Amino acid sequence: MKAMICGLGCAAVLLSSACLATNIATNTTTNSSRDFVADNIFTQGIEGPVFYKQHLYAVNFAEQGTIGKVDSSGKAQLFIKLPNDSVGNGLQFDSQGNLYIADYVNHNILKVPANSQSVEVFAHNKTMNQPNDIAITTRGVLFASDPNWANSTGKLWRINADGSTQLLEDNMGTTNGVAVNNDNSKLYVNESVQRVIWQYDLDRDLNISNKQPLIKFVDHGMDGMRVDNQGNVFVARYGAGVILKISPAGEVLNTYTLTGQHPTNVAFNEQQTKLFVTMQKRGAIEVIEL
């Protein structure tokens, strides 16, 4: 998330409570987090956590426009500083170890080639608002959310393996979190202001179809999402101070309570035994034992 959405609580409620009630299970369990990286090690722009080879990466370590690298003990250090005043948001690694960065300042998807700290422009489209979060498929194709916070609108893009961009949907709500499931048959995109998670079918060519709401809410915002190896969606509930685990049928299975109230994104470790959560107001990272 790269815009202040503190006005979500006082915005007009766009979705009726009737849309919500059927999706919330009454037998959900609650788990709590603990601190992994302390307050103010990252800036309040902390976002885009991604786990790769026993390290966690997130944007805006110590200052804006950087990427930090965190070891298993929670010790963080500078990985790279981005050029040209770029500021990252979503991060993803592909299977070859290339790192992709949503640069919301310069309308880019940046790339850090494997085993290097050089930064290059992988994809650029001047008609993007501000690339926000990215999801990656097994083929290295990316999906990017692209919100316009001022207008409460957004777009959805596909970034192909050759760096070409394709607009999949325009005139959406405030697109933010985006995630794909393990077999790349489902794509999930949420709209923060409108408080809905959309589910799409993906075909073999990664075209979208059959758009349906997975779940809707009447309060608080949403930010980053990930899908576990069982197809469950984990979503950061910005302002609510929780992470929800949602089944593919749209039922809330678990609620994870955080220390802070403003989670921006989530990432699994490789074994999916831990969930790391970046916390905007704290400039910290919390971890949930799964």
C-alpha cells in the first residue's frame, strides 16, 4: 500500500452487511503474533515481504527507496538501494532467483538478476498509476495491482515473461493485494476501499475469466495477500490489526491477532510454517507460527 488510507473508516460504506454475514464462520480460532524485527528498523513504508533461501526481504529498510534483507534471527541489513529515486512496494522472486520489484514512483517493474545487486527495468508502462503489489506464477509471469488512491479506482495488469505489459481490467476499485494459488488456476485481487476480494479463473495462457467475489467486508481496509499450498488466502486487514485465513469457498478459518493495527503484507517461509507480516506504523515485522 502506498497511499494513506486512514480515511477508510470514515468513508461511505459501499457494501451492505448482508454481503458479509454468510462468509464469516462462527468457529474460527485466534492465534497471536510475536515481533521478528523491532520497531523503526524499517520505515513506515515497509511492504512487500518475500522469503527466499532462508532470508526475508522487504522494502524501505532504514530509508525510503531501499530493500532490506533479514536473517533467521531477525537481524536486518541493507540489500540494495534503488536508483532514479525509485521506491519499491511488492516484491517477488522467480524460480531462478531473480527479484522483481513494483516501483510505484516510476511506473516500472524492476528486476535484480540472480546473484547480483544490479537493478534494471524489466517492464515499464507510463499509463500505470503506481504498480503496487505483484504476484508471480510458476512460469515467471507477473500480475500487478495498480491503484489510483485519489479516485478510489484501479487497474489489473499482467506482465509477461518478456517484460511486455497487458491491461487485463480497467475501472476497478482500489486494487491492492494480489495473489495466485499454487497450480496457477486462481487469481485473487482485493480492492481496499471497496473491501472486497475478487477471485478469477486462470486458463493455461493465464487469461482471466469468471470473476466472482470471494468475500466482502463492511469495515477496515485490506492490503497484501498470499495463498498457501492448500489454496487458502491469507489477507492483511489494514486498520483491524489482524490477518485472516480464508478458505477457497470464502469462509474465514482463522484470525491471527497482531501487535500493531496496520499490516501491509504477508509472506510465508519456504515450509509455510511461519507467516511474516510487515507493519506500517511500526516499521517492524511480526511473525505468526502456523
